[in-house]
Amino acid sequence: MTHFALIGLESAGKSSLFNLLTKSALSDERNIRGSTVFCREYTLEQGLGRLIDTPGIRYLDDNTTTEIALSALDRSDVIIVVIRATHALAEWDLLRQIVQRYKRRMAIVMTFTDKVTSSIETLKEEFSKITQSPIVALDTRHADENERQQLLSLLAKTYAQSQPERHQEQNIPVLDVTTETPQRTWFEHPYIGPLLSVICIALLYAFPVWLSWHISDALQPVADQFLIRPLAERLSQAPALVQTMLNGSYGLVSLGLYSFIWAFPVVMLIGLSVSVTEDSGIKERIINSLDPWLSKIGLRGDDLLPILSGFGCNVVAVIQSRSCSNCTRKNCISTIAFGSACSYQIGATLSIFSAAGYPELFAPYLILLFATACLHTRIWQVAAAHMPTRASMHISWLQLPRWRAVNWALRNVVAQFLRQAMPLFLLICLAATLLNYYGIIDNICYLLAPAAQFFHLPAEALPGIVFSLLRKDGLLVLNQDNGLILHSLSLVQLIIVVWLASTLMACLVTIITIAREVSCFFAASLVGKQACTSLLIAALISLTLT
């Protein structure tokens, strides 16, 4: 079967082309560089072959995504070079080295044609003459079925052609091409920009979290009245184990429903907020403006993308860190594991603080979490402070968010939550039910009681910390019996319990992902370092507030 590989620099529009050709939402189509971090494949119609979407190429960075993209060319028959018409000469000057190396049949797709105000036809003619390859130029943002058929014809024509001879010294002549330039905003100001970016990040997450809390707070009593209580009455004659598994303290329905009510609105609204911000181009401006600040703790502006993605899901964020430079990727992962409160952790924390009667603690908790994560990364990763300068400072165009891109991104977020997060939490509920039913949880709490006494914590609060090591919404087990345990805790004890549950270790799935992405040794060392920082801050909280 013929394999067509889309290749180009970051933000060239490869994912948009992939979605257009496949009529799918398999590839994240976003107005931000580095959103694709692994190859996606799809079988094209009419037996044309397999289309491969590759991550963006970075020439001056030693990152994993570039290696992944180049490895995909080894199994491709045709290379589809995707370049922005606004930067066609510069991008081709870099990408032609790859074309010469792999010696495949080739076609060129020029994107962002709506930003070229003159000479686009001249540009196409010169490129076709020098490269001896078919060329299509289009605006992927507004492409329709006509453009799609044109692209499919391009693929078929390219595979049918003979392999042309190309020479390294061939150059595109200097052309008088007039293009639009991205808008300049306050984000590009050296002093105002970083402050504005911090404010935007706060609003990006604060408003969805605030709205989610009100939605969940309104839904919880409704669920209690119409689902939990009626179910308890219907199960009154059922065997004790069945009652416990479905509607007990850790029941699949009783506790599992809490997870959905408190996590799903956060997942939905943060996913919507992030996708709108990305497709509008604002997130790209935020990343660029905060680069000088992040360099102080061993990170770069590009690393902010996976860190912010971690507020949706840490596992996705760790995988997305492939787009980071190899010299900062470990620092980025360390920050994600400690300070990127995933949507499940946010939902669980909101629920716990609300059930305990202290919803106002959530904002200070998030600030402390992220500030400590930055300090943690700076202390434990000192060697990475001397890192190379950023390879480029690309500024994307600001645009109105596209419903198609936002809808596809949101669908992927919701699907991941329903297919991965909820089933895993229900398994936690089931495991907790069985452990509690057979008295194993009581034994675990008894063994850990001496350690809990150091922080003046009751043994009854320990299950929330233990289960949070498996999944961050495992903290919700403290909602059992209508929050009876929570109401028995003092304010300081509540803060320490939530802090340890959040930071003592990243969730088990995240740790496994880190081990697979980097190494088992790095994952183990990360667990140890994070535990040290978490326990030290917990001790300081206890000494300061007691």
C-alpha cells in the first residue's frame, strides 16, 4: 500500500490538511505550534493509500518530535511537503535538505494563501519549475470539498509520476511576494506582555473552574435526591456486598457519581476555554511573552504548552512534552507532575473544599501548587539552567476561533474522559469497596497512622491520600458518608490532606507514562524528589498555621 507522509515545519498546517483529506477529527487542528507530537495514519478513499500526519520539524532543536517525523519518512513512498506561502522561500530552504536525503516522489502544498496579497501564482510557477513537482496552494482554514478533491488528485498524480532528479544547488530566485504580517499586540511588549499573559492564564482557568463549581454544586443535591436515595431504598433487600458495591461509602454509583458531577464540568469547560484560546492564536502569544520568565527556572516558552495541557490531563501533557527541547523536557515533565492540577484533581479538590465548607481555599491552593512546582523544578533541575537560546520566536495570526477546530478538540477531550478517566475511577471505587468490605483499608490506615501523627492527621483521612496515588480524583473517597470525615478535620488538617493527596506523587498512570517516555530511572527519581518537596511543604504548612 502507498504511504503519503505530510512533512513541514511547525504550524505549517499539516494537521488541517490531514483532517480535510480524511474527513476526520483524528488530528488536533489548532492554531498553535507543536500540537502534534506523534504520527497519525488513516486509509484514504478509493484505495489511494495511507496518509501519515507527522509532527512539525525543528531544525535548531534536539527534540523527540523531529526524530518521530523523520522516522516516518523511512516507510513513506511519497513526501507531501507542506509550507506556508507567507514563508515559502525560507521554509523550502530548510526542508529541501530532507527531500534530497530521502529521494522520494514529492508534491508541495502551500498553505496560508489568504495571507498572501500578491504574486502567489508566480510563486507556484517558480517552485514547480525548480522542484519538478506538482503544487497546490490553498487556504486550509476555509477549504471545502472542491479543495479536498484537488488534493486527492495531487496525491494520485504524484505517485504516478517518475522520480525526478533534484540537485542540492537548485535555489528559488528572490521573488517580490507581498504578504500580511501577524498583528502586534500588548503581548509582545517586554514588560507588559508577561504580566498580561499571567492574567490571561489565570482567567483561562479561573472562570471555567468557578463556573464548574457552581454547576457541580447545583447538581450534587439533585443527584442525591433522585438517584442515590432512591437506589438505596431499592437495594434495601439486596445482599450486603451488593449494597456496598453499588451504594456504599465507596460505591460505584454513590461515589462514582460524585466523580462525574465534579470532574466532567471542569473537563468540558476547561477544554472549551483552552481550545478557543489556542485556535484564536492568543495562547501562542502567551507562550512567547513568558519565555524570559520561564528561563529562570530551567524552562522555555515552548514548554508552557504541555504544562498548561496538564491542567486537562497529565498523561497527555507528558506525551506532548515530546515537542520540548531535549535539554528542558525533563524539567517540563517535573513541573507537570507536581504543579499541573489535572481536571480530575481540580474537580476532586473543588468537591472536597466545598463539602468541608471552605470553597474559598481553592484559589490559594492553586497558587501555592504552581508556585511550589516552579521552585521544585528550579531546585532539583539546576543543571538545566544553562540551556540554549530559543530557536525561533514565531508569532501566529490572531483570528476568530473556528467552530470546526474547537468542536474537534472538545470531542477528543470528552471522549478521553468518558473512555479512560471514568472507567479507571470506577475501578478505583470497586477496589476501595472490596478493600473496605474485607477490612484491608482499616489495616492500611493502622500501619500508616504513625506517619500521619507527624502532621496531626487522623487515620480516617489516609484513604484519600492513598487512593490519590492511583488517580488524583481518588481524593473523592473522603466524600463518603456525606463528608463526615471532612467535617471532623480542622482547617490545617484539611489543607495538609489535600496538599499531600495532590503532590506526594503524580498519579500512577502518569508515572508509568513518564517511565515509558523517558526511563524507569527518571520516573523513580522524580517520585522521590517530588515526595521530598511535598513533605517539606506540608511540614512548613503545619508549623506555620498551627
